[in-house]
Amino acid sequence: MGQRLAGKVAIVTGAGSRGPGVGNGKAAAVLMAREGARVLCVDVQKERAEETVELIRAEQGEARGFAADVTRKADCEAMVAEAVGRWGGLDVLHNNVGIESRHTLMETTEEEWDRVMAVDLKSMLLATQAAVPALARGAGGAVTCVSSVAALRGHGRTAYAAAKAGVLGFVVSVAVQLAPQGIRVNAIAPGMVWTPMVEDLGPEMRERRRKASPLGVEGTGWDVGWAAVYLASDEARWVTGQTLVIDGGVTLTSR
């Protein structure tokens, strides 16, 4: 076990994986626990969160699963109350929850647009609003919001790209507002990492995604998870309002 997050209490939303394997949220929760944090693993389906909790406990870490729909204000307030009630405070909020939309402008329905905006962007607002009082009662803390390189490049997934770009605007705005309270707010923009969310794309697309990276190496949820650990830790004490791109160099190319 490491000590980078020793003594800290963390909430990770979207901490479960929707299928076999390790997604960004599960990896972040496991790695935070490995570094000494007590982690509330939140997912809309509690059984998914409990799978992550089992991994953490198998490594002698401390975690608890919690079911919440983070598009609902009351659920966000309940998850914060659970963490504070169980462990006495809150130091880290990792806003990871998100869904994908692969439709272009003319294919996107109003219902799909609203759903993606609610899950990928509104959830960041509600979870952060709920967490701020608890974070401010401590010595400040860290909020990290997961965006995507889809927010940084021309992309055909209209609703998804727009929501993830909104996350970056949210982070910049909120970082300035919360800095006087000692609360840092940053974003992670993952590239084409291979996680359960994209498993249905198949092996051919998986290889194409790997080759798209100048490094020629496939990214995983663990790569994103380590970025989450850094931004949550005191190593990043002077970092706020920034976007950490984890993409193997994809955004450096025109491909």
C-alpha cells in the first residue's frame, strides 16, 4: 500500500464497470485505495460498485459501495452524507460518471441529447455542489472531473463531444470560484482507452485505436486512474483549473 492519499476520504462516482474488465472509475477507486484513501465507490447499480469494493478489500484497503443516480440532487447529497458520516469528512471528489453517444449532428435526438447532458455534465454540477460544504470544512480538497479528448478535437459524436467540452468549461469556472476555500478543481481528458464501455467496438477497431496513438500502445483505465491519484494528492497542491490529457499523444496528430 502506498501513502500518497493516506488519511484522505474520497468519493468516486461511476466506480463500477458495466462489464468484465476495468473502466476508468474502477481503476481510480482501486488506485486511490492502494494509496491509502478510504473510498466510497458510487454507481447507479450497487452491484457494480460492490465488485470494486471487493477488489479493494482483497488488497486490505478500505471502501464501501453506495448506489446513487448522480443526475439527482438528493442522491448526490446522500452520497456525501454517507462518506462524511462513515469517515468524518471528505477530501476528494472524483466525478467520473458518464455515458457515450456515437451519433452525429443529424442523427442525435432531443431525448439522447438531454440524457447525455444530464449524465455527463449535469452530474458534475450536482455532485460538486453537494461536496463543497464537506470539502470546505476540511483543509480544502480536490475535485476532478473526467472529460475526453472528444472535447479537444473535431469529432462526430455530437452530444458526447459537447457534454465533455462543457465539463472543461465547468472546471475552469468552478476552479476560480472554489480556490479561496482551498478546493482545487481539475479535469482529465482520456483518449481512446480500452474499457468495458467500448468493448462492443470489436477487435478490429481496438487495433485501429491502438495504432492511432503515436506511442503505439493501448491505453487502459489504469492510465486514467493514476492521473486521478496525482490530481487528488498533495503533489498537485498548486494545480487547479487544468486539463490533464491522457491519450498517448493522439491530440498531437491530425489523424
